[in-house]
Amino acid sequence: MARPAGTPRPSAFMTRPPMKVLFLCVHNSSRSQMAEAFARALAPAGVSVASAGTEPTGVHPRATEVMQEIGLDLSTQRSKHLREVPWAECDTVVTLCGEAAESCPTLAGDVRRVHWPLPDPSAVQGSGQLEAFREVRDEIRWRVASLWPGGGDTVPRGRLHAE
């Protein structure tokens, strides 16, 4: 899988895995929703996982579609505003787009902040949109798995569609 241009991989090394993690993006419609689903599948028992946005708009149908391809269901997830989740209690906040990094609330000094500047796949129009969602999904899977090393084998790695 090719990483979207300009998105370096984060370091897989962390001093401690997150126990309360929030995935934050402006619209909470695609990237943060996919990250939440992967985290729920990969995180060890007892880890609290949430996603939210500063301007939630609803879960994008393409995000639901590409996650269904690998056996993860987003149909029960909904877009949430940041004020709907206990973000101040989180030990880790992961922002998934430039806009979220700029509109992220002030965080306590002991909150780890991780920024994954991934392109918005919904910005791609036409026949390339589905592939853009798949590429971002695959990158998010790798990044979420790096938060809890050893947990990445529980979610299928390959795409389940014909190339």
C-alpha cells in the first residue's frame, strides 16, 4: 500500500500505550471514525476509545463501505461533537487532519498529543474516491496498530476486494 504523499509514518515507539484515547478530526466523518473502529478492534481490554469532531457532519458512506470490506462495521457509530466526549480525561489525543490540529482544545500537560496529518479522502471526487478511502484506511490501520504493539494481528491486513 502506498502512503498518501506527504504523510510520514509516526514512530512506533511510545513510552506507554494509551489507556484513554480520543481520535479527533474536524467533521468526525471518516478518518477519526475509521481510527476509532480500528482502536476498538486492536486495543487491549480496559482501554477507553472515542472519536469526535469540532464540526461533526455524520459518518461518510465511503468510510462505512471501506471498513466493511475488511470486516469492521461503522453502521452503529455516529459523528460526535468534542463536547460530547470526556476528552479532558484522555491520556492521548490523536488528531487526524490539519484543521483539527489547529482547532484542538488546550490540553493538560500530561496529555500526549499525536498528530497524523492524513489527507481527507472525501475531498477526492469521481472514480478515485473509493481508492482514496482505501489508502487512508490502510494507513490508519497501521498507525493505530502502532499504538498497541502486538495487537495488530486481529484485524485483516489485506484488502478484500478485487484489484
